[in-house]
Amino acid sequence: MRTFPFLLGLVAAAPVAVHAQDDSVRPPGPRITRRAPDRITLEEIQTVPDARDAYELVRLLRPTFLTERHAGSAGRSRPGRLMVLVNGAERGGVETLRTIPAHAVLEIRKLSASDAMTMFGKEQNGVIMVSVSTGTPPGS
């Protein structure tokens, strides 16, 4: 059996190369956090201080929330009736987002059509769930 000493050197050096990628050698500057495709966080909301309402936040930060892929649509997208929940209570369709002041929004989540069907048992084109600060009803 023939041995290859240079391969042993490469294998021995591999853990050192992986270890060298820790935070101590990270370039200076702020950490870039990845955006969750199905959620708009308070941190992101605060980057849009001029937004008037929840609809504008969604339009600027996740416009795809406003277009839903229907269950069984084979990837076709089209605008549709989305159910909007505010602090867990059904409030209507997308137009409801225009009644929620942006300063009151804590988080916005999107459920796909199939997830909405599973959770709520009725056919929806998707669900947008908005969490607002307590004591801030829609339209205030």
C-alpha cells in the first residue's frame, strides 16, 4: 500500500483553516443579520421611520407578502384575498393594514395559503399576522 505524506499534511491543516474563521478575524463593522422571508421584525420596522401604516411597511420591506402563491398553483403568483389578523383576531383583508399605524407595529408575519388552510381550516390566499403594542387598536 502506497502512502501519500502530502495528503496527511493537508488533512492535518484543515481544522486550523476552519478554526481561523471565528469572530476574532471578522472584519470590523456591524453584523449583517439575515432577513426572515416570512417575518418583519421590530428591528427592520425601525429602519423605516417615515412609514405611515402597516401596509406601507409591508410594501417597503416585504412586497411579496401582498402577492400570494395559492395552494396547488404550481408557482403562479397573483394578488388575492389575504386574511389579516391583528394580535390574533381576524380583522379583514389587506385593506386592514392601512388602518394600523406603523408606530404601533411590533412584528408582521406571513403564512402561506397551505399553512393558513392547516391552521384556520378555511381556504385563504394566505394570512398576514400583525402584532401591535397593547392598547393600540386599528385605526388609532
